[in-house]
Amino acid sequence: MENKRLVELEIRYTQQQELLQELSDVLYQQGRVIDTLRVELDRLKLKLEPSRPGGRPPAGAPPHY
């Protein structure tokens, strides 16, 4: 009886370890996606900056009347 309970606890522990590793992997992947999106957002901000009021037009842009 005690041996069966110990085996069940070991199985649960192993399953929890596997789940914890899966969650860790997902979290790592999401972190990489977030980093990529931040870089993309920064690029877009720089690209849109000249179109903001008071922003500088890109070099060589024709004057607006």
C-alpha cells in the first residue's frame, strides 16, 4: 500500500517537472517574441517620427506648401 502511494507521488512529481519545463520553454519563446516586437515597434516609431507635428521631414523631401 505504501509503495503504491510512493510510486503515484513519483509519477505526479515527474509530470509536474515536465509541465514546469514546458511552461518555462513557452515563457522563453514569448520573451523572444516580445523582444522582436519591441525592436519592430522602435523601428516603426523612428519611421513615423517625421510625420508627427513638429517632426523633421526626411532628407531630400520636397517642401510642402
